[in-house]
Amino acid sequence: MSGYGSLPIPLDVEKIPMHLAVFGVTGSGKSFNTGYLIEKLVNIPKNDSEHVSYPMIIIDAHGDYLDYVNYVDENGLENLDWIKSGWIQRYVFPNIYIKPEFRRSELVKPIGINLDLLNYTELAEIIVTYFKGTTEGAEQQISGLIRVFELIREAGYSSLHDLFYRDKDILSEYVDRLQNEGFFASTIRAINNQLNEFYNLEDKYKLLSIDSPLKSDKFVDDITNNRGIAIIDFSAEGAPGVDLKTKQLVMTYLATILFNKFTEYKLNGIQRYLLFIIEEAQNFCPDRSYPIASSLAHSKLSAIATQGRKFGLSLCLISQRPSFVDRIVLSMCNTFLIHRVSPEDVSFVKSVTGGLPQSLAARLTTLDTGEVIVTGQMVTVPFPLVVKIPKEERKVKPTIGETNVVDNL
């Protein structure tokens, strides 16, 4: 607790499935404190002698959590008694992974997607949205794509995914057959344009052909069974030159396979848990007021927000500008870690958290770096608390963003 020396506050881990949100402007300490929360979640006390770890997938927008991969790589997971995780891995885009100069280790894997893990409607909507930015007004094109996929299946092709990068001509041939299915020539032209744009994924990034653990739904089994931590590196180092809509596509793919797999667990009476931590959440589930207007991942993240808690699939949304995050998705979050925020976000933060005492609301724009208001269901008292984590409490010291201006000048 801030102002009380080393007095800790307990958080109820049973409330994690109710979703979390972390707010704070650049330099407010949110990445440092989120890292500290992660350190607690890989070492949860079960009793006096046993500890467990919470499985996590982290969308790392700026490389703030790569220190954990480097730390484990240098020290060896088996030598670190404070990490109970079964494994930790960093995932980067294939176009950087395959370069000879890129420093690889056993802990670094390429990002890859498997279109066969998506149903026809999901794949059609992704292709259209990747091209147009929205599915509005594209009902005929989505129907046409679904029909193309059905015709290909009826012809006996076992993998739609392979056609997208090995034999595009077959796809084009079946698109042309839509003329016989009653589709307009303008719809067919639009579908061909959308497919041509989608083919660029392979040409630019090798996302379809690369061998990656993410291309199997067994990845979800592995991370939940073995309490793994997967850091998806969307930083300039792990995703050089990758545009936002391609990152949104990867996010959509991950959110889809997670939601589908956790739905399957629920139907089979299996209880699993996973925390999906998403930095720069406004880029993936934006409010209508945000300039990017739409996101490929929006609908799937909304489904996780509204239904994931029943399955054990949880969100932790991190944003510098919370008022740009979809209000419906944020309304599903029941624990908030609020750092210093922009004056434009004050009224929104007060609203989405269900209100704050006036004494704390007045401090939202002036909180010291590292100070955080913790409120919601994980807090074991019925009022918000102000917390500040001493730097020495972090097991892994952050290095991202460190600089020495005068010496460098």
C-alpha cells in the first residue's frame, strides 16, 4: 500500500476469470506494475509448501516483457524456484525469424497461422475485413467465399490452408465458378481482389508456410496443461515493418482458436484457465470514436469478454487511452489497475469503474509514476486501494526504455 512501507495487499486469484483492465499514460508505470503482477501469477501460493502458475498469452506491443524471456534463457527455468511456469516462449514474425542475423534460441518461435482451424464463415469474414476494414455491405462477398470453400471441399481437397499458398490457381478457378451459382460479376471481381490482398500475407510475412506451434490447436492444450507463457512480440524488433491490420489478423486468429478450444473444454466438462493479456487494447477492440474505426479481432474479443469467464478464458486489457477501448468489452472487466491517466479519460475511467471516491478521482491525473489505484473484485476489501511497488520488488528488472540522455548526447 502506498504510504505504508512494505504492507502488502491480497488479491483474490479466483476473480481473474472476471477479466481485468490496466490503464495509464506512457511513463505512468503500468508496464512495470503489470510485469510485477505477472511475477505474482507465475508463483501463486496453494498452501505453505506448494505454488502454482497461471497460463498466459501476452500481446507485447513494445517489447516490455521480453526481459522475462531473456532472463529465463540466461538462467534456465529449472534453476528459478520462483517461476512455476512449465515453459516460456517468445513468438516473432517469420520475416524476421528466418533472417540469419536474427538471434534465435530455443525459447524463440515464429508466428504462424493455420486457416484450417477456422470455420468457413470465420475465414470469409477475415478475408473481407482484411481487405475492406469492415464486413458491412459485404454480405454477398462473404456468401460467395463460403460457397467457394464448400465447392472445394466437395471436390475432395483436404486442406483449404494449403491452397492459399501452394495452389492459388485452384482457388481462382472455383471463384470463377460462382458465375454458375448465381453470383454477380461485380461480386466475383470483389472476391478476387480480396483474395489477392490476402495472398500478400504469405508473400510478405510467410505466415502460412512457416512451421509454428501456433498452427495446431494442441498449442492451447500445451499452454493450459503445462502452465506456459507465450509472449507474442508485436514490437518493432519482433514485427519489423508489419502493419496494424496484419497484427489484428494474428490477434483474430489467436482469439478464435482460444475461444473455440475453451468452448470445447466446457462442452467436454474440462476446466482450464488462461489469461490473455493485450497491450494497446484500443487497436484490437476499439470504440467507434477511435480513428482506426474497426478491427478484425473485435468480434472475437467481444465474445471472450462476454462468455469467456464461464470457460476460464480471461482478458487483461491494457491501454494508454481507455476511452478508445470498446465500452461493452470494458464493461465486462471487474478489476481495474488505474495509473495516471490523461485528463480526457478521467470521466470515462470513473464511469467504467463504477465510480471512485472523490479523493481518489481527483488524483487520477496526478498519480506518481508507479502509483496505481486497485479496485474491483480481485480486491479483498470493499473499497479501492492505492499501491506502489518498490523497484527492488521486481524479480526481473526492466531494461526496455532505459536510456541515459546526457551520456548518449
